[in-house]
Amino acid sequence: MRYLVLFLLGLAIGAALSVIAVNRIHEGQAYPHGVMAVMRAQMGALNGSIKQNRCTANDLQPRIQTLRSVANDIEPAFGEDDERFIKHASALRAATDAALATPPGNCQSAAATLDRISETCAGCHKDFKD
């Protein structure tokens, strides 16, 4: 009986420690996943605005500003020191800076702006995600 109690106690402690370890691993991934989730949401909102023909500066600028702000967090979130990664992150910042400097005036130019930003994302994903 004593061995059974010790076995069950060891099993319970092992399970608890496993849960703690898995939670710690997931905590380390929260920042990069959060950065990508915000970028995905903003890109989706921009695409939605274009599809709804809501392409004024007031509709688009806040989304582009958020993308630009989040672009500053890409390297810290992923801890990448690779020159290709830095180049892709810089290209994203340049594309969003250009969009902020000359805001799209209509849906056609907004779609072109979104395409330029999307291309920078796709290039990075091609090199690092796929």
C-alpha cells in the first residue's frame, strides 16, 4: 500500500511539473505569435477596407501606423540576427514608411500599397517560415 501511495504521489508531481514546463515553453512563444497576430489583423483590416471601398486616409492611416509600430518589434520578437531577416524587416518598415509619407488616395492605390507591404511579408515568410 505504501508503494502505491508513493507511486501515485510521484505520478501527480511529475504531471504537475510537466504542465509547468509546457506552460514555460509556450510563454516564450507568446511575443512572436502576438506580433504576427497583430500584423495579420491589421493586414486583414486593410484588405477589408479596400473590399468595402473605404479607402480614405482616415480609413487606412491608423492601420498602416499600427503596422509600422509593430514592425519595430519584429527583430526583438524573433531574436533574429540573420542579415536576410534584418533586410526583410527593414523592407517592411520602408514600405510602411512610404505608405505613411504618401497616403493612398483611392482604393486602387491602396491596393497597390497593400501589395507592396504584403510582398515584404511574403519574402520573409518564404525565407524563414516555409
